[in-house]
Amino acid sequence: MPHPAALAPGKLPFVVWMLAAGTFLMGTTEFVIAGILPDIAPDLGVSVSHAGLLVTAFAVGMILGGPTMALATLRLPQRLTLVLALTVFAAGHILAALTSSFTVVLAARFVTALATGAFWAVGFVIATAAAGSANATRAVSVMMGGLTLANVVGVPAGSLAGHVTGWRDLFWALAALAALAAAAIGRFLPRTPQRAQVSVRGEIRALRQGRLWLALAAAALIMGGVLATYTYITPLLTDRAGIPVGAVPLVLVAFGAGALGGTAIGGRFGDRRPMATTIPAAAATALALLALIPLSTTPAAAVTLIFLMALTGFTINPVVTALAVRFAGDAPTLTSALTTSAYNTGIAAGSALASQALASSLGVTGPALIGTLFTGLTLLPLIALATAAQRGTTRIVTQNTPDAQVSAPRQTTEATSTQT
């Protein structure tokens, strides 16, 4: 793996793009299930609503299993962890494709989520280390871009394939792709054994930092807000904006394009000015969601605001993820897993509240109101992070003495670089 210093400014190592391909595959698996539930349910002898537990099982596996698997594989070489995760991922899909038992498919989805959590946790650490501190946020944005691209390309293509050839053939295809990815990573990812000093105690000790939990809170809130609205966007588009049901997928593509653009923007500017990037983006997301409530009566306004919601909301993701890994210092693996758990926790909480709001007197605008509240609350941890960074800079400056003037400029620069 090239040393970060050897990379040209802004140039990312090949391993980052390999990891992005892995997240594309796993993101497709996570979200495509919603589009093929009507095909799976009768084949397994359950109702569509009961088959929806396959979505829940994956989310629970990501929330609880990510940190658990990160600790369980802590002593393993990173390359081996990624290969094992992809192997388990493939095995889970093969098992699901072979069985006629809904319970077995449910268990396979849970195990697949555990593997996904392990892949994400180690992948983020490898990507940021390979890219170096100057490009860490951009590396995270590329990895997360794989997930976003999965929603734009992988999920629609997978849903279509599942309808045409059957969901079992789709699962076989996903298993084959995972096997190919495991072989590629095993072949091309340099051997990088885990350092001897890494320990479970060290990983847990890194969680004592308050600013780490502020970054995790921001991750949970922004995704909770955006996905609370996105989950129930179809009733808003059809019943309020008057968009035909057949045109809804085009709007979802606009959302995906905005999310992809936002992820790229966050990666481009987040390394140099993380707080100046995330705070305006969170405020803009809240305003876009708030405006969606009164202005979603026309198709043009609704589509524009949904695009802006995705563009600004997804700008925050790579920045807070990279900050969380940075705050963890020499023990980033558990923190990386917790970041993924934070996103999924926010999505689960936001979607649950949005469901209640949709069923209330608020109707189709209820989810947008929940999204506005969540994204507005994202400003609190982000402002707290900016304030803490500013205080840290002030403390370093005021403690400089005439004898320490040689090192003072370097200290001040390092402290300032993380908060503007």
C-alpha cells in the first residue's frame, strides 16, 4: 500500500476504490430487499408485511452486530477480515437462495448484516489510513459513494432482475459478486497485519471522548431526518404533488443523484473545513425539509426540494465519519463500526416516528416535519464540536510562552485545521 505521503495531493490509492465497490455490493443487498418483498413473500408462504422483517433483521444486525464483529475481529489481519466478511456475505445469500424456510432466510439476512458491519468497520479504517490525513474525508466519501450509487443503480437494477428472473437468482448473483470481490481483495489488498498494541480495552477507552459522541449524534440525526422523509416520500409525491405513480422512480433517481453529489462535496471540502462544511449543510437540509411541507403541492417544487434535501444532507456523512475515526486516534475500528450503527439507529428511529406522523392528522406532510426536527437537531452536536475545537485552539495559543515560540505555530495550525 503506498505511503500517504507518496500520493499526489487529492489522489486516492486503488484500495479505496476497491472498498467502494464492496460497499456498492453490500448497499445493494441491504436496500434491494424492499423492492422484491412481493416476490419473496408468497414463495416463502408469508404475507408481505411479515416479509418486511427481512428489512428489520438486517438493520438490527448492522446496529448491534457491527461493533460486536469489529471487536471480535480486532486481532485479525485487516485483509483477512475483509475476505472473511465477503465470504460470509456470499454464504448467507447462498443459504437464503437454497431454502424454502422464512426463518432461515431471516437468519441469513441477520448474518449477512453482521458481515456487512465488519466490512464497513475495517474498510473505513483502511481507507482513511491509506489516503492519509489530508485525504481522509475524501476517501470516506468515495466509500460512502459506493453505498449511494447502490441506491441509484444497484437497487433499481437488482429489483428489476429479481422481478424478471426471480429473487433466488438475484441472491445467487449477489453471492457470486461477493466471491469475486473477496478474491480481488485477497489478491490486490496489501498484507497489513493488525498492530500488536491494538486491544479491546484500547478500543473501548477511545469511546470516552465527548467529541466522538457528538460526531456519532450528528451522524444519527442527519440520517434519521433525511431517511424519515425519504422512506415515506411516495405518498407525498402522488397524493400531494400529483406526480403519477409511474414517475416516482424518476424522482428517486433525482434523490440518489443529489445524495451522490452531496457525498462528493463533503469529501471535497470536509478535510480542510469540516465545521464550515457541515453546519451550513445541516441548516440547509432542515430548511429544505421545512419548505417541503407547504411547497410540495407542485411537482417541480417537490422534486427540487427532494434533490436539495439529499444534496445537503449527504454532504455531512463523510465528514462526521472521518471526524469520528480521527477522534478515536490509534483505536479506530470500534468507532468506525459505531458510526455505521449510528446511521442505522437514526434511520430506524426517524422512520418509526415518521410512520406515526404519517398516520396522524399531519398526513403525508408528517414525515417531512419529523425530518425537519431531526436535521435541525443535528446543528446542536455540530455547533458543540465547533465550539470545543475553538476552545482547544484558544487554550493552545494562550499557553504559549516565549520559550515555546518555536513550536507554537505548528500547534496552533494543527488545532485550527479541524474546526473551520
